[in-house]
Amino acid sequence: MKILVTGGAGYIGSVAVERLIKDGAKVVVFDNLYQGHIDAVHPDAIFIQGDLADKAAIEAAISQHKPDGIMHFASYTLVGESVQKPFLYLRDNIVNGLNLLESAVQHGVKAFILSSTANLFDDPEQIPIAETERIVPGSPYGESKHILERYLHWMDGLYGMKYACLRYFNACGATETRGEDHDPETHLIPLVLEVALGKREKIVIFGDDYDTPDGSCVRDYIHVVDLAEAHILAMKVLLDGGESRKYNLGNGRGYSNLEVVQTARKVTGHPIPHEIGPRRPGDPAILIASSETINHDLGWEPQYPALETIIKMAWNWHVAHPNGYEK
């Protein structure tokens, strides 16, 4: 199969490309390198530097390479930033997504995978969060993904383009050659590892008085390789005639912020000083997604669910790449 991967120079996208190529697929990467890195792109992939805001650019890429399916990772993805800059997310994520969808439909693309978000569920009634949970986006970022999910519903109904929306919380971990390198970095595990690397003095935990076993927030951490494999599995099913679906992806259990710090101390051998800061507004105590449906339908389950394994693989990459993808 030939797959176009938007955002394929980014963290999750580059690992998906790596796994696709390992699986024998032909891959075209379309990325503007806003948050991506050219060195993260697999050497066997075709790379096109382009922006989805440029409709002619994505039109040319799809017309030339004629992919069977598209994996759409390219997006502004910071929840906090989306609250501060809602129009950036509600305009750019949606308009860019529409440019991609229109070009895909015009050229008869058969299958589309949307990298969605569990931020669709800001106030879940049940934990773990199932696909039947009511959708209440927790930010303009979550809203932009919800709108794209709705657009995909119409693409299927009107044009027969099958899709899968994969919703998850915190991607983490690394492969031997690809890891997390954001600027600015906002994710807990790489921030904790920056303390162990001597790049920051301490890590701040936002609140220790939640109704959780140790008082800190509990979150769902899912290995980036497991996410990539879920995308590939869903794509194969769609290209084989499967119906459109929406899946929540979870690790099977949650880990608290303090558990992350303690496990990182064990993995790195560094004391990793921390301090307790005030709660962040809007932070729920526990967020964990259920993966029962995708496990039942497609047989997918995490291969790297253990927090120690996740952090160890991330640590190995950061030690080997102390400046990220910079030479």
C-alpha cells in the first residue's frame, strides 16, 4: 500500500512512517517542519515540504503520488495554547483539514485515518472513557478534532471514503532512532527527563490534593509505537473494505504524576528534584481511555504498557540525542 502521512516529520507521525516502511508500505511524507524535523523522516520515505494551508501544494502531492490512504497527524496540538489562541486552532486545524479532505476526495483516496484526541471528553461520566461517552471538547484544540471527525462522517456518506478516528491522551516513549523533541516541550515525561539530563533544575507537579492514591493527577500514557501500530492496523482494515469507526486508545491503566517522577528516578539514577505547585485550572483528577472496542474489533492491544519500559525507551533516546534532532 502507498500511504500519505501528513505531519510525518513530527513525533508520532515519524514513528508511524518508520513502522509503515518496516511493514513494507510505500510512504510519502507531507510536512511543513513547523514542529517536525527533517532528520526524523525515514530515509526510505518520499519527503515533501509543504503546508496544508497551501491547497495547491497538497493537491499536487496527492495528484502525483496517488496514495491509497492518508494518515493525518499534521495539526496544532497544544491544549493550553489553543485556549490562548483559539482562532489559530479553530481556523487553521479545520481549514487545513478541509483542504486535505477535498483533495483526497477529488483523487479517490480510499481510506483516511485521523489522529484525533481524547480531549474530546473533558468531563467524562465514566472512567475508563469509552466511545459511548458524551463528547464535550475540553479546549479549542479538542473542538477542532471533533469538527474534523464530523466532516469525515460526511466524506463517507457522500463519497464513500472510509475513515477511522483514533482518540488518545499522552503519547510517550521512543524507538531507537525517533523520539520526542518539541519546542517548547510541554509533556511530563520529557520534562522530567530534562531534569535528569541537567537541562532544568526541577520538575513542578501541579497539585497533590486530588482524589487519587498519591494526590497527584492520574493520566493515560501510551507508547508511540503502540499508537503507530494502531494506525497501521486500522488503515489495513479500511483498505480491505472495513467500515468507518471511531476508537479510543488507552494503555489499560493510568499513572500519576508522582509515579512518573519516581519511575524516572529509578530508570535514570538521578534524584530528579520536584516541588508541588498549585493546581492548574481545569485539570481533572483522572483521565484514562478504554481500548476495549479496538481490541474487540481489530485485536489491538498495547505492547509496551509498563511505565518503566516507556520511560526507559524514552531515556535511551534522549541520552543518545541530548539536543534532540540537532546535529
